[in-house]
Amino acid sequence: MLSDLRKQIDLIDCDISKLLEKRLNVVLKIAKIKSQEDIDIYDEERENVVLKKVKENVSESVSSYVGEIYKKIFEVSRECQKNEK
């Protein structure tokens, strides 16, 4: 039972890592545009909109956890954009 659940987690982690890679590739493209157009990296309004949407897409029981994960994703995305400039 536990090993079966861990196998499920492994598959999910594989999917998540591929999606995060795709997301970061888009973040790098956004960084180039922001740099060219002299736009600040941090956009609090945009992050709040995204955070609200992703929390609405999950059950209330995990909403706050997903929110915390996305805050970290935003932090890493901003760092990625800073390094691209």
C-alpha cells in the first residue's frame, strides 16, 4: 500500500518537474521582455491574481498549502528573472 502510494507520488513529481521547467522557460521569456521594456520584475497585483486562481482550483482543505507552494514558485521565478537581466 505505502509503496504503491509512493509510486504515485513519484509519477506526480515527474509531471510537476516537467511543468515547472515549462513555467520557468516562460518566465525567462518574460524576463527578456521586462528587461527590454524596463518593467519591474515584481508585480504584486499579478502574483495576487495568480494566487487567487490557483487556490480556487483546489479543495479548501489544501488551498493554503498550495498557496504557500506558489509563493515559493513566485520567489524562485523572480530570482530567475533577476539572473536573466
